[in-house]
Amino acid sequence: MASSARIGIGSPLSRVDGIAKVTGAAKYAAEHRPAGMLYGFAVSSGIAKGRITAIDDRAARAVPGVVEIVTHENRPRTAWLDRSHHDQVGPPGSPLRPFYDDKVMFSGQPVALVLAETFEAARHAAALVEISYEAEAHNTDFDKALAEKFLPAKKRNTFHPPKNRGDAEKAFAAAPLKVDAEYRLATEHHNPMEMHASTVEWHGDGSITVHDKTQGPQNVQAYLSSVFGISAKKIRVLNPYVGGGFGSGLRPQYHVYLTVLAATMLERSVRVVLTRQQMFTHVHRPEAVQTVRLGAEMDGRLTAILNSATTSTSRYENHMEDVVIWGMMNYACPNASGDYTIAPMDTSTSGDMRAPGAATGMALFEIAIDEMAEQAKLDPLAFRLLNYSEEDAMNGTPFTSKALREAFAEGAAAFGWDRRKAGPRTMRDGHELVGWGLATGMWDAMFSKTSASAKLSANGDLEVASALSDIGTGTYTVMTQVAADTLGLPPERITARLGDSDLPAAPVEGGSWGAASVGAAVQVACRAIGEKLLKAASSIEGKPLGSAGIDDVTFDGGRIVLKSDPAIAVEFTEAMRAADLQTIEVEETASAGISGMVSQIRKSRNTHCATFAEVKVDEELGVVRVTRIVCAVAAGRIINPKTARSQILGGVVMGIGMALHEETMMDTKLGRFMNHSLAEYHVPANADIDSIEVIFVDEPDPEVTPLGVKGVGEIGIVGTAAAVANAIYHATGKRVRSLPITIDKLQD
Amino acid sequence: MNRFSYARPTDVAEAVREGSPGDVRYLAGGTNLVDLMKENVERPVRVVDINRLPLHDISDLPDGGLRLGALATNADTAWDARVEERYPLLSSAILAGASPQLRNAATNGGNVNQRTRCYYFYDTATPCNKREPGSGCGAIGGVNRIHAILGASAACIATHPSDMAVALAALDATVQVTGPDGDRAIPFADYHRLPGAEAWQDNNLAPGELVTAIDLPDERFTGHYTYLKLRDRLSYAFALVSVAAALKIEDGRIVEARVALGGVAHKPWRVKTAESVLHGETPSHNAFLAAAHAITEGATGHGDNDFKIGLARKAIVRALRQAADGTPQSQTDKRVA
Ligand SMILES: Cc1cc2nc3c(=O)[nH]c(=O)nc-3n(C[C@H](O)[C@H](O)[C@H](O)COP(=O)(O)OP(=O)(O)OC[C@H]3O[C@@H](n4cnc5c(N)ncnc54)[C@H](O)[C@@H]3O)c2cc1C
Ligand code: SF4
């Protein structure tokens, strides 16, 4: 194998799981069909709050094929303690325990599960289950909930409280230039393409296999073990393919609870698939309101940031996000204060959705920044450069790297930003007003302790494995590439395995830490293989590699090659034969290490992006077209420019949806989300997406994570919505402060 | 989905026999009916699959018009050379709707008979007079961004969601039906109805009646027409407001004007007296604006949909401008012409 063809970190390798996915060979959670499986169909509550007073399931039970109907009245025992229902990533509170008692806490809550021999019978019978309720007064009106807003004493452990500096109130009062406005974001639902589903295989020996749609098989395993009192060893959770997550599968969702409950009760295999409508009955991005007050000198230098936000949660759990910290971190400004609260409503608990907190708080803040730039009569880019902070301005710590300046420069050049005319309504194309907008995006560059195994077979094939998930982001491919890079093997000889709770420990897939973390784990595992190979090579007669140590050799094309004389090389297979090894197997863990932990405290680690948007708005009608986006991303080292670009494209598209389309509409009288289908909950269609250019700027950062990788799953969404909103203002002169900017908001 | 019996007749008389008694639904492309059955909104005891009936053709009528078979698909209709050439307004309106995949399955009969997209109608946990007479109207005082501003009642403020029907209304099409009491022809304006107190009744088909064809008169409007659809994204969303406009202009003056609105009422909205405001006028903003006001007279919002009143007026003006200028709205280039 010539080293010129070597595929490794940085290669635009096509997805290794792509063929399986497009041919249908990849099986998803609801595509498994164990023998004797029953179909479960959940009955959802029609009221938002109250008590179930009676359940009449006679008609439902009479449907041929119906086997059982599970409700709170006949459910088997599950764990009694609240804490037994907690999972790795859930917020503080009392998690939903379906069928626990007669209480209804939100509209759409599962209140019964029909099990039948066919899906059709289950669904039909589900419609016949008559549930009587005693309704209680509910509130699902966010504006009313604001009266009850609070900051819980017990914080979510990932929550970063805002750190105030200076005297922001005083500076604001004294500032000659001021912005003081309220911004809003509607509730959004994740709507991954694959519906949440589980198929539980009942093996009859006390063990179960759970095919689940989740972003964390080991999280689900631990949760099920705790809730159902089954030893974790007897529960295997598999999710080798996940049809999108966006955060909806971080926590174990109620479908998996229902499926396992029914399987243990009936001692049979069971499958439960949520309908698209039921996908609107669990996690969602919280509704948000954010008041931003900015003060600046006449020259545009920021003197005060007051950033205050409230997001919605349920009554039973306190979901919190980092909403207000981003602007405080990103801008040099001597006085800044943040205030964050949550407001409880009678809905299901909100949760993390792609760039949780930042997609909301940074986007809304960046609209305020645009307003201040205008007041200061500065170009939005010049304004941001004037107030650029080299260090994390909130924590007072340096960044491991921050190539945002470079992202601005490269993005602006690609976009042609210097041709922007100042002031709204200054550019047009026929009867369309043209607007150019800019926003900064920011997200965490996280690393999570992750283990991986590697196994080299006698024929030279390598398998690497970790219990991470690939939610469509390219984890299989990244693992393959890092292994290829480390051991110099062609990707065809490498198999990556993931999505299996039996595999070496890994966190849930989320937060954009997957590539950096599993990449590091695969690298250490493959290095360990390399060392064992080198040792094995010493058994070869005549010791062709002499006494070479690991630093004296490279791995290339399935051979160990002497650095000092590349003509001298040993095949992996030859080394293994000589040492009489059938396989070489290792398991290693990548953690931040002591130096990493010190660095975590002393330095901030973030990805940044600069997003430029062009919109064309029909002057009379307010029809908006997003004609161009340039997203320049500073995310450290890019393992695979092709899959990374796809992540940014997806984030940008979702950001356009956030700017213009996505909104789950609540009927506050009924306490129910009403547009619960993809016909009426709008995400961008193909026609809504035009040119998107993705730029990765050079940002070498050996410190941020072991591979210098920061992750790109979320950063793409963060700047987009504000860039579009700012472009709409530039085009029309209308400052719309609530997202999405639907056509009604652009009428006079 | 409830249990139902199923028949698949091959001739029309048999279909009408099968379709006559009780709670029966004709199944055409199924793109609307099957969804509603899955949601338990439609609960027919009998489904009569009409796809094998000989109603798939598009044929010339002796008077120069065109007959669109009830089972011709929306795609085949929109791309039929005669429709494209003689009734470009209809072709355009069909292509403004749904997605290519849906249009391949959807039929002309199914399209005009599709039911409202009102959120409450689709959700059996909520009140809806159309779905469950007497249960109330969830949309009044509820989430009603997509609801009617014209011709609504205290019982129902739903809209008819079809794009195709809006063009058919403008073109003065005729719906051919057959039923237990024989054949009849219903002028398009009388086909759909306003909700009044009987919200459950979408149109004037009698129980068991089957649409066999839609006839287009010889009057074609090939020079001055447009279908302008405004929605919540640039494709694949139902109309918030749509306008089918067709003009005849002689010596610089409008001699005939047709304007039908979609997305604003329980039926395609046409006001003939308002159209006549344009007769004899030279195309101008003021003339168009006067017509827009006349057509939308009496429009009332219900909260979320208040914006539709102004938007409808602007859309009418713009559509008339497009029609007058001979620059119809493209359904692929999303820039508003
Ligand atoms: C996601 C989505 C988006 C859509 N977007 C649009 C859009 O933007 N614009 C638009 O106009 N439409 C849109 N549609 C609707 C689509 O056009 C209709 O579903 C379709 O036209 C219905 O035709 P069908 O043949 O599938 O009817 P079916 O579903 O088979 O039938 C619909 C109804 O008509 C009755 N029926 C059918 N044929 C006859 C007949 N010959 N005589 C009497 N009754 C009959 C049926 O009993 C049933 O009640 C959309 C649909 C979906 C699912
Ligand atoms: S508007 Fe009509 S269809 Fe909608 S809830 Fe009211 S009665 Fe039902």
C-alpha cells in the first residue's frame, strides 16, 4: 500500500455505513422482529392536568388479537424511588414514571399501552380505550408561567451559572448608546426522521435485548436496570443505527420504558413505535424569552451587557440550559451580568436540542448586537471586531484557541461582505429587497472520558469498538479513520462497531464531543495494538527491526516500517505468526488526564463560527428567501472534511428553520401542542435552501482534546438564525425580535 | 384505524351501488383519506376503492372544453399537454400544491374532496364540529393561523386546502357526479359550501355520490393568468393565502376578470360582483386594489390569522399585476414574479 493513498485524520472519506443505509441493510430499532413479538401502541392523554378516574377498556379488549392493555391499574411493580428513575443526563426533578399512578401531568402523556398480535389491531384497540378524567386547571401559557419563574437550588450538573463582572446596571445607565429589547424563541420539536421506537427481545432466561432509538445505549441500560430491578448484565441495549437524534434520544424516552414494562409483564418480545404525532409528546426545545440590554460608548465600544433569559420546563423536572453566558464570554466588555431562570408549565419536560442554550441564547443575543452596531453606525463586522475578546471575557481565562477573527475574515471574503451597503433597505434586486446579515456562533468544545477496544486478527483485519452512538453524524467513519491513521491500514480492512451497551464504556452521543472523545479512545487503543505488534515482531527470526522502539517505526499499509530505513518493514501478519498470536486485543480509555484537567480549569474551550446570510424579501408581500449562507467555522482539527461539512450544512439548514419556520403551537386552553405533524410543523423544504458554503478555518489546537478536535455537530446552527434575522432587518428595516420570522411578522 | 369492509368495483354503477348505504368512503389516491383513517378521524365501515373505474382519462369535449377524469392523477393532469397549453392556470395551481410524490398519487376527484387541514379536525382529543358535530370548534379562540377570514361561521372557521380547486373555481369548471339518483352536473361555485351551522358538510355531494369528472369550459385564459400561493415555507405547505387570477384584456382594457382565493374560506372564494369592478378598467394598481377590497369585503380575523386579511389584499393586487403583465408566477422559481 503506497503511503500516498493513506487515509487518515483529515481525509474526506465517504461514510463507511453509507451503503448499508441506502440499501436498507442497516436495521433500525423498529425493524427487528423477534419471534412471537407483540405490537404495542400507546394511548396518549387528552388532558393536560388532572387525574384518571376510570378506564373502560372492554371494547378495546374485544378487538381480535389484543393480548393486554397496561395502565396504572395493572402495571407490574417498578422502582418506587424517584432517584431510581434518573438517568445520566436528565435534569433534577422527579422523572416521568409512566403508568405510575392516576396522575396526568401533560397532554400527550402515555396513559395506557395496548398490546396485540398485529400493529393494526393494537392501533385500532388503542382508539377504543375510553379514559375518563377529572381535569384540573393547567397552565401552558409561557407568558403566564413567567410569573412563577425561578432558579432551582439544585442545578443540572452541566449548567454554568453566569459570572457577573463590573457594575453592568451602572454602566448601562451611563452609556450614551443603548439597546434594550426583548427577544423570543418559539418551542421547537426535534423531529428526527426516525420515530422513537424500541423492540425488546424476551429471551426467557431473565435477559433481554433492547433495540432502542437512543443516543446512549449504556445510559438506557443503566436506566432500565435501575427502574425494573434487572441486573445490567442481563440487559443489552443496541442502537447501531439511529435515524437522527438532535438531542431527542439523549435521555431514555418513555417508549423504551413502555416496551420493557410490557415485555417483563407478558414475558414476550414487544415492539413500541411512537407515531409522528406522539413525537410531539416528549422532549422539545424550551420556549424562551430573553431581555438584552447593551450599553456602548459613541464609538461602539461595549460598556454594559445585561442578559436575562427564561426558558420553559415542566412542573416535574427542572430542565436548564446555558442561555445567557455566550454573549458574556464572547465580547470584551468591562461590565456584564447575566440572569437565568426557568418557568414551569404543565407540559412534558423540555430538553436539549442541537446546541441547547446557545442556539437560543447566542442567536437572540446576536440580534441585539446587530441593533447596537446600527446605533453605533458601524458595520456589523467592524462592530464585532472592535469588541473582539481574545480571552473568555466571562471567566477571564484564555481559550485553548479562538480563530474567530480568521473565520470572520475568510467568511467575509467568500461572501463579499465588503460590498455590503450600510443601513436597511439599501440593496435591492428588482422588487425584492436584499439584506446581508452576520452573526457569531459559539459552542463548547467538550471531551468526555471514553473507552475503545481494538482487535487485530491474524489476517490483518482490524476491529475497533466503543459503546458510542452514530446518530447520523459519521462516528463509524471517524473511528475507522483514526484507526487507519494510527495503524496505517486501509479503511477496507477496518470495521468499526458501536451502538451496543456491551462495548467499552462511552458517554451518550451529544454535545459535539463524540468525534473528539471516541477518536482519542480509538487512537490510544490502536497505539496499544501497535506496541504489541512491535513486540511480536521481535519474535521474527533475525529480528529485521532490530531493537527499534515505538518511536523508531511507523505503521503503513499493514506493515511496521523502520523510520530510519523505510526499505526495512515487517508485515503485521508476519509478526503475529512469529509470535504465535491469533489476535491482538486491547481496551483503552481516553481521558483528559491530569494535564487535561488542569487545562480544563485554566482555559476555556470553545468552537466559534461566523455566519453570513443573504436574504431576498419581496417588498410588498414579505416572502423571504435565504439565497446565500457562508458559514466559516473554527473547530480545531477536522477529522473528515466531508462528514464535518455535512454536519455544518445540517446545522445551517436547521438554523434557517429556526429563523423562519419551526414553531410548535400551543393551544393554551387545551394545554396541547396542535400542529403535531410534519405537514403543519414546518422544517425547511428543499426549495427553502439555496447556496450554503462551509469554510473550516485553520485552528491548530493540541491542547483542547487529545486529537486537537473540537467537534462540529452543533456549531452550524448557532449563528444561522441570527444571521438570517439580521439580514431580514437589513433588507426590510423591520426588526423582528421573535423567531421564527413567519410572513405575518413582516406585514405592516 | 377501525375495521372496515372493502370493495374494488370495476364499473361506475357497481361503485355507486357499493357506495350508497351508510358510512362509506370512496378511496382514490388515499393520500388524504388514509391519513385521516389512521388518525381515527374518518371511520368508514366500508371503503370502496375506485381506482379500477374507467375514470382515468383526460379527453376533449365537443364544445372545445376538456374533461378531466376523476381518477386522472394531479401529476398527469398538470403535465397533460392540453392542460398546459389551454389551461395553464390549472396546471400551475396543481403544481403549487403538495409534493411531486403526492401529486403522483393524488387524483382530481380526491383533490377537490380533500378535507380541511384544521389542526383540531385532525386531533380526536380536541373539540371539532366538523369531526364531531356539537362538540364545539377548537379553532375559535385557539390556534387558528391557517383558518378562514371569509364566509366562516360560529360553528366552524376551517378552510378548504386545495390549490387545484381554486383554479377550477376561477375557470368556472363543472363537476360531473353520479349517484343513487342518477347523474348531475354541479357548477364549481356550488360544489363546495360554507360551513354555516353544518360544519361537517364540506360540499354539496349527496351521500353516495361519486365525482366522475371535472369539465373545463372552452374559455381558457392563456394570455393573462397566474396562480400565486403564499405559505409558511417556499414549497410543500398549504396556502395561507392563494390567488388564481385570469384576465381578458382587449385594447388595453379588462373585459373579463376572474379572481378566486384559496386558504381563506371553506371554499374557493369568488365574488363575481367584485370581479366586475375591474371590467372596463385599464390595469392599474388602484383598480386592482379596489377589486382586492371588494373581494375581501367582510373579512374577519380570529386572532392568529388576522394578518391574512391584509395579506390577501396584497396578494390579489400582485396576482392581478402578474396576470395583466403576462408574467405568471413560476412554481419552480420561488421569487415572487
Ligand atoms: C403532506 C401533504 C401536503 C399536501 N399539500 C397540499 C397542497 O399544498 N395543496 C393541495 O392542494 N393539496 C395538498 N395536499 C393534499 C393532496 O392534494 C390531497 O391529499 C389529494 O389531492 C387527495 O387526493 P387522493 O386521490 O389521494 O384522495 P383520497 O385520499 O383517496 O380521497 C380524499 C377524499 O375524497 C373522497 N373522494 C376521492 N375520490 C372521490 C370521487 N371520485 N368522488 C367522490 N369522493 C371522492 C374520498 O372519499 C376522501 O374523502 C397535501 C397532502 C399531504 C399529505
Ligand atoms: S374550524 Fe371547523 S374543522 Fe376546525 S375545529 Fe372548528 S369546527 Fe373543526
